[in-house]
Amino acid sequence: MKKKYYKFKKYALFAMLLYTAFYGYSQTTESTLKGKLIDETTQAPLVGATVYIKGTKIAVQTDENGAFELKTVKEFPFTLSVNYVGYQNKEIEIYEEDQNIEFKVRSRLALNEVVVTAIGLESERKSITYSLTEIKGKDIIQAREPNITTALSGKIAGVQVQNSGGSPGGSSDVRIRGNTSVLASNAPLYVLDGVPIDNSIQDILPISNSLSLATPSNRAIDINQDDIETMTVLKGPAAAALYGIRASNGAIVITTKRGSSVTNKKLTINLNTSLSVEEPNRRFQPRQTKFSNGINGNYVAPGLAGSDENWGASLDTLTYSNTPSSFYKGGQIVGKSNPNSNGVPIESFDNLKNFFVNGITQNHNISVASKVDKAGYYLSAGKLYQTGIVPTTDFYRNTFRFNGDYDVTDKLKVQAGVNFINSGANNRALMGGFNTNVLRALYNSPPNFDITNGLSDPANNPDSYLLPPTASRPWGDSRSYANGIGWDSPYWSLNQNPQKDNVDRWIGFAQTDYKILPWLTATFRAGLDNYRDIRKGGFGRGTSGVAAGVVNDINYVRKDINTDFILQANKDLSPDFNLNVIVGHNYYDSYRYQSNVRGDGLVVNRLYSVNNASTVQAFDQTINRRLVAVYGNAQIGYRKYAFLNITGRNEWSSTLPVGSNSFFYPSIGGTFVFSEAFKLENNWFSSGKIRGTFAQVGKDASPYALETYYSNLSSGGWIQSSVQGPFNGQSTLNYGSNGTNTLGNLKLKPETVTTYEIGGEVKFFKNRLGIDAVYYEIHSKDQIIPVAIPASSGSSNIVSNTGEVSNKGIELAVTATPVQIKDFSWDVTGIYYANRSKVEALAPGLNNIALEGAFVNSSAVVGQPFGVLYGVDYKRNDAGKYLIDDNKFLADGTTPNSNYGYYIVDPSPKALADPNPLFNASLRNALTYKWITLSFLLDTRYGFAIHNAPKLQAIFNGVAKETEDRGTTGVLDGVRASDGATNDIEVVKSQAFYRGTFGVPGYAVERDLHWLKLRDISLTFALPSNWLSPLKISNASLTLSARNIILSTNYTGSDPDLGTRTGLSNGLGNDFWTTPNTKSYGAALNVTF
Amino acid sequence: MKTKKINIIALTLSTLLIMLTGCELEKVNINPDAAVTAPNSSLLTSAQANLAFSIGVHSILTNTYIQHFSGANGDAAPNDSYKINATYFNAVWNSVYTNSLAELDIIKKQGVDQNSPYYVGIAKILTAYAYGELTDQFGDIPRSEALKGAEIKTPKFDTQESVYAFINQELDDAIVELSKPASTFKGVPPSSDDVIYRGNAANWIAAAYTLKARYALHTSKFNAATAASKAIDALYSGSTFRAIANNANDLQLNFGASVTNSNPYFQQQTFRPNWVGLGRSFVNLLNGNSVTDAPTKAETAPVDPRRAAFATQNPTASGRYRGAIAGIPGAFSLIGPFYATNTSPVIFTSFVEAKFIEAEARLILGEQAAAQAALTAAVTASFNKVITGAAAADTNATPAKRTKYLATKATLTGNNFDKDLETIITQKYIALFTNAEVFVDYRRTGHPALVPAVGGTSALNPNGLIPRRLPYPASEQINNPNTPIANYQTPRLWWDGN
């Protein structure tokens, strides 16, 4: 019947067109467009909404049946838009045949929204019993971050992102509701189209760890944002009970675009291109500019002992001389009174300013989508190329994706997708604590030394860093202020020590859904994530600390296979009761293998091949893990306002001993939509629900933790040196696994993480104001930890079940549409979250486990927040003020006290400060006027501590700005130890005093920090369709954006929104020579045909 | 319809069962790249290489205290004035226990099971040596309950006296094991896997006697004559010298050319250039000056013939050598080619040391002529050992200069005990460069008369003097509640008396 009607309409239209053609375009032709606006989920008509033709002033309101009738003279095709409070803006294109349309829109805030939840199933939002946040693909793109993990910053309550600085391709790490595990990973599971994928950060194995310290990527960086339809963050184990162990820290569920969801046309082509320019977003650590390199107040020429320090002479006492120097264009540096002096005062150089360059990020994407009948496909290609603010560094990513879906019959549906990614870097900057660290080398270069050597492109001109060959150094010497005994020139490191990596990755899935009965569906899904990561790190001859040159070849392969078999039944048991049951089986197998070769002693310099090495060592490692599970989920709904959700999962893990390797964990949750139950909806109160969940999840051990294995000798000295087997051609075996002297434990049992969560959502003013609040507690116990035992027992660690960590927190999200008029809308989203963690217990007799650190450790300390900064500090009073030694004499009463007037060292290490923030908050504003949208995100973190390790070293080496007052007399800030009175003892701020602070790393811990940043701001022009339709373009937009352009903080270092080099450990709050974060300005163009 | 449903359910369940049973979870968890058993040969190489490396690294700390070395930069700087962070001892303490003693313990057990007495004997000598190094620096240490891993996680600390008794017993037992004729046992004897002596049992026995003499003399503060007699008894069987009898048989490990097999001093200077150099006291002696002279003082003839082997010039190619004053960072010579080449040895004990032990013991026993003979032999052996390669071309190393040096610096008065002891110990201080044994000698005899570091006073070292012992490593303090709590650097050890 209906079909016929359409047909009739079509003929009528055809007739009309003929009519139009006959009489020509000079005559205006009016057409009438009839349609109905309905809620996509509930199918209910929407009353009083504005429907308008995009780019025109033609608009009409829907009537009490949701119907509208629009008269227009506009040519087809055109774009029809809808604007309705509480609903997402939606546009559809109107062709000739679409004259009576059902215009479906999705609720923006309402509880009726459909969301993707665990194992790829869709649920009605109101039935969800736990915390879940969905982000649209376009919001991910808006962040203009190549790394989807970084793009989550400031967007979700309870989700804290730590990045590793502004290196292209640098890793980024997410914590959802804090850290639950002391030593195991606390990262959430990434799920792509229902298939878990790898997001590990792979560092290099011990064979080369001491040298290769480039910042690696986290593998979620391989996902192209433009392919993402939605990203759902499931917080905590409650949300992820159905994904099992790997989701015990939450899950990030990504759904990519399908042909049938992107378009309803035969062919839609989307082109998207963006370009942005990056620069450091904040100054570096402030450094002194008054003194030369040297020691004890004397300038020291390159290569001599002391030249690697910045305790030299005041610059204005130095001149050039007539003796030529390959380090100084003006000649060797001498004192003014030196007979060799030519009287020319030395120049001062701003090396920090001269070093950084503009980074450029280009991102190009093309996608083709189609929907024909029951089949749809989506095909895309993306190319990202990024150059860094550190010259010569870069990152690239080329992605291809094909997704197809086909409804074979009414009962059988198949879909599959395949994604190929090629990503990597041609050069990454070396980080870490060694002499090859590019940024340390830069920062330590004194003002009297010009790292650029006066060249315009020093990074690519060997004359800036390489000295002519000599008999003893035929490969050429390092042109740096310390000439090989301290840090090399940063340009040397970038050119002579290239760090490359290249990943080829395939991610694929295939899924079949079969409707066995109207209420029973069977689904089988299989997924594969397979990649190889080939890295090469070279160190040229003459590199400081690597005199003979080194090459590291790393071959890493990972293959994860995941299958799910799911039966889903959904039946109304009675008019009031609905039952939805899922039963599933999951199989997961992960295989990792790396084979690394290190060659020492390069025969031909800068030929970075193991063939070219004098000695070669090899290392390999296999890590295999398998999990099998059966799981179930039952949801009982009563009258669509009360829901009870019960899940259970039994897991079999390969990593636990037979007998303990099978474990079960449950969850139970309830939701009550009180607004529907009591019919409370009115003009100002729209909806409300409360929910609560209790959930548990078990965790298994690392592979091979049961037995004690022998391993090749690997023993470290106290400064970087080590001895490793084989030794002089003889094999070596050492008792204890992986060179860590760890004893296995055949009695391990699973860890347990338990969560309680209670929350509620209320909406007001026709959903224009929504508040979502959650309180949660997470307790993790029986953690599987390699517990340190005294070395005198013959081993360093034994893997044990021990320890308990708790996290408690609140999350608050407010969404509002303060203004919504015909041409203008203003949307606001604010989030606030605070987490309090506590290490409740470790092993008996063990109160402290160091997680990560240099000088000051981020540690798990019983009774303290997770990751507390722990180390040696000066003595302080209860108010945090330093105590000043006011004893003029030593205990004998006659010997003068050399420490009189200075701080007093407290030699026993203590918990110093909490690196966890008191809270995080952010505010997104989006203002739309006609076809222009302005959006910006303010993001803040408040009340945390950082150990500023660069500052500690900079003070020691005389580089820090604060050492500029060296030699002057002053009074240290503090109180007298004996009576607590304000200190008034004058002392000399000598080299010895400043160097002494190095032994007291707590001195560089900064407390009560905060930052506030404008994380992103963008202005989007969605071009009016009447401009575009003559060009056969359905959509076009231009976006101007900027990232991180405003930063306000009280931190004395660079950007405090910094993680660690790799994000590999669970440590927090250590600033340790990472690349500064960047700010960027860019433009993006998006065109859809 | 109903049958169909049942069929589907049956099919599903059977599929699940098949998937479950086919997974062989236990097999997945077997590490394909590591073994759970190890042959004695690989354990022995591992224990030896680690022990030599660890004591080499460790001596950078101890011998900074007695001013062989000087720390100038980074983590090495605080060592210079005894403000050492207790975590720096973790590496050495931990690796001696876990990477050498634990393996030696397994070798001893497997050696008995396999009837391989030479492995047992060698393991016992190295065990005795390792405990000796630990106790001479830390005092009381875990021994009787140590190395029991899973059973005893927090071993008690044994007194230094009982550790000394164990060391002697272990050395005696080792000599018995190594004296068994090779034809009588089943196990394959050690050969190239013994990277010290290549399985030569006679050399090991000589080394055991040398160590017995060393530990006997360490107790000289209790009763010098008894200690000296015991030392002589260890060195001699009647009139036959049975300790290490020539430089070629020294108990030492030569490191390798590959970076991860190279000498710890070489690695120190390569990876952290200029962090550690030489101390004023040592370089002054090489320069022919007194330990208390200014480091810039011009050299005084006779200059030590070994100077170019032990030290590098500072400034480069200047012909001059200087050390840094403890506690004040400054320009210094670096460790010279004999010890700081990648293939340089770390010396456990030596012919040179045996002769110095004899010289001191003879002096104590009043045998002046024998003392002088032993001293001359010791210094001459030291010359012969270290003056090689480019250092042999040094103008101070000619035979005539060596003779002059011996006459001026290594000649005893024959009637002034204190002066002669000072001469012997000072010469030993030079000859045993890098060896922590000189830290023991300093504490026993007070020679050479070192000037404590500038700014050496700290909470852990309140009197500012040269420490008498090392703090227990932070890791042991944290993980073993039996660790004695004390003011770590000033209390004297058992044999150090008052």
C-alpha cells in the first residue's frame, strides 16, 4: 500500500519536473515537503521542533503529531536540518523522491539513548547499571591529536590521560579511576569492533635497554580517528565483567564506521585534510645565562675535566683570543687578563630558543561509503605525517580500512572488516638519563657555546656537531662544550644516533548474526590483531659513553586471536516483564615474540648493521598467554523503568597453576528510572534514574610466573655499567627468572578486584540540563606481585599473592544547553572527578615497593596514596618549612659547624608528596550560530606534586636559573631548628651548597601544583548547502583550530601535564627529561560528495 | 520446532565443550626460552664473572673512601665526602648474594651429587672470598641462614667472628676437595668454563692458602704475633712457599672486549666520563710526594715507575698527573690503562699481595731480613705485573729508575717498627691500587695517613673521619627486619678493635 503511494508520488514529481523543464528555470516552482519527526529509539513523535532547510530561512515547527509541511522553491537536492532541544542536530539530504520523510533523530541527553556496551551489544541507556560515557567520532577528530588516547584528555569524568611529552608518535596512557594494581598494568582494554586489540607500549629488552631510550608509541596510536563512529568508555570492572580479566581496569570500546550507518546513498565520498603547526607550549626549565661552563668559578676548555659543568666564570670576564678553536668561531676563550686575549668579549647564545623548530602535522583521509539494498561498505585510506619540534624527528601512519556488512536474509547478517596500518618513525629523539639524551644535552649547553655553530640549518649540517677527523678519532669528534666527556651536541645525538621503527599491522574481524527464533540470536565473532615492529637504534662511533658505536636490531611480533560465541535471548515474559539473557564463550590467545640482536663496535662508522659490528649478541623471548571463558548476563526489565542486571564469568587462564586456574566472578546491578515509575515528568523535570552496581573481577598472573627459571647472567653496577653473559665465549646461567633473580611460585591464585558504584542521572527543562553523578569504591587484593625479599636469601623477589589497594572517588558530569533559539545554540559540558587512592597493605614485613624513579621514587607505600613520591629530603617542620641548622659549633662545642645556616639533611627516606591530583575538571563550550560553530575545552588539574628531576640535576651542574646568585650571601628560607624562629642566618650560596642539594632529591619535589589549559579551540564553518549543491557537494566544512595555546601553572619546570618517557610503569609524578609538550595551530577541510 | 531448538542447544553445548578441552592451558605456560635446570659449568662462569665485576664496581666506592679514587660528578660526587646514599650498595651486595653466592651454593650441592670435587672446591674458595669481601666492609652479615630462598626469606645476621670461622673452614675444605686425584671422580672437571684458572686445581689451592693468610692477618689488632704466625703458616708449608707464587697465577679475572663483558673501571670511564677519577693521596704518592701535599705540587724524584700504568695525565699530554682533594671536585687524572682497558683484570688476590702479607708478618715477628726480602719481592712483582705496553716506555719505568725507587721507597730501616710498617703498608696501598684490601689495611694500621674529606661530616658520619665500615644497603634494610640498626659509618668492625 505504502509503496504504491510512494510510487504515485514519484510519478507526480516526475510530472512536476517535466513541467519545470518545459517552462524553464526563470519561473519559480514551489514544492511541498511533508514529513514527520520521530525519536529514533522510542519512535515517539516529537512536538514543537524546528525543521529548516539548511542555508535558508525556510523553517517550520512540527505539530502535535510530529508532522511538518514545508513549502519551498529551492532546487533539489538540499539539506534539511532539525533543531530540537535535547536531541542531536541531524541533517538529511532531500532528493526528489524523498517527499514524505520519516525524520528520525537521536536523543542527545535522554535516557532512551542507545549505547554500545560490552561485547559489542547495543543497550538502551536507561537500562545500564554502571558508568559509561560515549564520545562521537567527530569529537575525537576535533581534538586534532594523532593519538586517540591523548584525544581523550579532559573529555570524560574519571579518565586521566598521561602523555609522554611532545615527541611525534610519543606514547600516551590512560588511567580510569586510578591505579588498582601495584605492579601489573593499570591500562584499560581497547576493543575495536568487538575485538580486543593491543595497546601495549613495547620497550626494548635488557640487551639494549641501557642505550636505546627513544620514546616508544602506545599501539592504539595506530587507530585512525577518522574511521571511528563512536568510542565508549566503560569504567571499572562492573562495566567490563563481560570482557573478563583484561578489562579489569575498564574498557575503551571503539566502533568503526559501517557503510550502512554512514550513508543511505549508493555512493558517498568524504575527503578530509588538515594541517597544523606545532611549537613548544611552554618555556623549558629556566636556565642561568650569566656563567660559562667550567668549575670552581673558572672557565674550562672543552674536553678537560670540569668542562661538563656550568660552574664557570662570569661571561663578562671572558674574551676570545687569537688562538683559533674549532669550538668557538671567535677563537679560544680566555680570561680578560690572559696575555692571549684579543679583547673581544664573548658572545652569549640562547641555545634553547635556537634549537626547537616548528613541527608540522598533516593528516589526509579519503573514505568511500555505500549502501545498496541490504549491503553496505565503507572504505578508507588515511595518511598522517608529523614532524617534531625536535629537528629530524617524525612519525608517520598510513591506514587502510574496509568494512562490509550484508543482510543475507532477514535472519542472517554478516559483517567483516579489515584494517592495515603502517606506522613508525624515521627518527626519534633519545631520552633517559644517559649522555645521549638530546634535551639534556641541549639544556646543559652553556650560554658561551653556540650549538648551531652559526649555521642556519644546524640539525642537518654536520659542521654544527662534527669536528674534522684526527688520527686518534678518524670518524670525527663531537663538537660540544664538553667534547665527549659530558653530553654530546644535541645535533650529534639526532644525526649519529638514529632511532627508527616501523610497524606493519593487520586488524580484522568477521561476525555472523543469525536469528534462530524471533527472540533468540546467535552471534559468532572472530578477531585478529597481528603486527610486527621492527626497530633499529644506532649509536655512532665517538658518541659519549658509546665510544665504539652500537647497533640494536629489534624484531617484535605480536599476534592476538579472539573469538566470541554468543547466544542472546530477548523475550517479554509478560506485559510487564522483559528478560534479556546472554550466554557466551570466549577464547583468547596472545603470542609475543622478540628477537633482538645487538652489535658493538662499528667497523665502518654510521653503517648501522649488525654485519658491520665487531661483536654481536642475541636475545630472544616468547610470551604466550591463553584465556578461555564462559560468561552470562541476565537482565530483567520491569515496565521499562526497573532493571536488574546479573553477570557471571568463569575464566580459565594459562598463567595460573592447575587447580587455581579456573575462577568465577560475578556482578549485580540495578537501575530504577523513578521519573517513569512515578510519572514525574513535567515542564521542568524531564527524567531521573538511580543505579547501583557491585562487581568483581579476577586477574591472572604474568606468563611463566610459576617456575623458577635460569637465565643468562645480567648484572648491573651502580652507574650504568653491567656484565652480561655469555662471558668471553662461555655460557652463563644464573638462578632466577629474566635476570631479575625472581623465584616462581606454584601456589599462586587469582587477584581479585571488587567494585561498588552508586550513581544517578537527572534531567531538567526538557533535557536541557542534565546531571550525572557517581560515587565508587574499588578494592583490589591478593595482588600478584614479585615481592622483594632480602638479597641475602639468594634471590631478589618471589612472586606472591599479597597487597591491597583501594580507590574511592566521585565523578560529576553536567550537560546543559543554556541557549537554544532558531539560529543559535550554546551547549556546555562540564566534568569534575576526584579519586583518592591508598595502598592498604603490601606483603608482610614489606611496606614499600618502588615503581619508578630517578633519585626520588614514585612508590607504593603502605598507608600512603598510590605512587607517592618517596625519598630523602631536608628536614622540615610540620608546616613544611625547612629547618635551618643554627648550631654554630659541633657537639664538642669548639669545632665550628660548617653547616651553620644551611638546611639539615634527613637521611632516612620518607613519603614526601602525593603526585595524584586533588581533582581534575574540564569545561567544554560549543556555540553554534547558523553554520558557524565555536567550540573550546578548558581543562584543569589541581593539587598534585611533581619531582622535578631536571631541576635537581640543573642545580647540581650549575645550569639552573636559581644558581645564578652563586657566590652571593643570603638567608635561606626556613626556620631555625632550635626555636622555630624565622631564619636570619646569612650564608654564602656557594657552588658546594648548590651541589649538596643533589644528594637531597626531595629538594626538587614541587607541591600543591595546578595547571589550567585551553586544551583545544576550534571554529568550524559548515558551508551552506545552497553554495554547495551546484557543485554536487552535500557537505563541506572548514575548521580552524588551536591546541594547548593557553597554559597557566605554578610549576617551575616546563608543562606539568607530563608523564614519563614511556608510560611503562605505574609510577607517577616524575618529570625526567621528556620532550616539552606542544601547542598547535591548524586548519582542516572536510568535503562530502 | 521444539526438536530444532533442542538440536541447536545441544550443538552449541558440544561446541563449547570441544573448545574448552582443546586448549591445553598448562602447556602454554612453559617458557620456551629458559630452563629450570643448569649445568655447573654455566653456573661457574656466571658466578665468577659476576663476582669479579661486582667487587670491581664496589671498589669504586670503598677506594674513594681511602682516596685511590675521587668522585666528581653525578652520583659519584657525594661518595667523595662519605655522603653516600645507601641505595648505591644495593647493586653490589645484591649481586654478590644473588648472582654469585646463590650459584656457588648450587654448584656445591650439584658437585657433591655428581662426584665433581673440583667444582665443589672452587665454589668453596669463591664462597669464602665473597663472604670475606662482604664482612670486611659491612661487618655482621647473613651467612648461616642465607641463600635458602623460599624457606628462609629473612635470614638472621651472623657475627663477623663466626663468618671468619666459616671462611677458614670453607678454605680448608676446598683444599681437601681440590687435592683429590682427578682420576678418582666421575664428574667432568672444570676447564674453560673456569674463566679464572681453567680448572687448574694447583692454582686454586695456592689461591686458597693466600686467602687464608690474608684473613689471618686481618686479626692483627687482637694479637699481632698470633695473626702473623698464622699468616706465615698459611703461606708456607715448612720452607715451601705454597701460596700464589708468581704473577701469572694471580687469582684474577680478565674481562673481555665486548661491551657487556668489559672491565668495570673501563665501563665506568666510558659510560660516565669524568665522574670518577683519582684521589690526591694516591696520585701524590705516584708523583713521589706525600699524601698531604697539594695536588698541584710538582713531582719529586723518584717518581713511581708504575705511574703511567695506573693513571692518565692531567691535563692531557701535559706529562703531569694530579688527584682531586677528597670533598672538592676538581681536575684529576683518570684510571690508567692497566685497570681501565676493556680487557683489564679485576684482581681478587695475587702473588704481590701474598708477598706484602709475608713482609708485614715477618716484620711483626721481628724477622727483618725476611721482611725486606718479601717487600722487595712484592714491589718488584708489582712492577713486573703492571708496567706493560705503553707504560713500559715511560721514562720513570727504566730498570735503573725501578732500582732507585726500591732503594728510596721500599727499604726498611730494620729498627723502627712503626716506620717500617708504614713503608710496607704504603707500598701495598700503591701496589694494590683498586683493591678494597687496602681499606682493610688502613683500618688495621692507619696507613697511609690520609686527610679526611672536606665536608665529610654528615648524619651517617658525625665525626667527619674516614668511615670504618659501610652502611647496609637500603634494599636489605627495607626487606630484612634482622638488619642491625646502627650509626652505619663509624662503628668499628670486630677485627678493627678500638
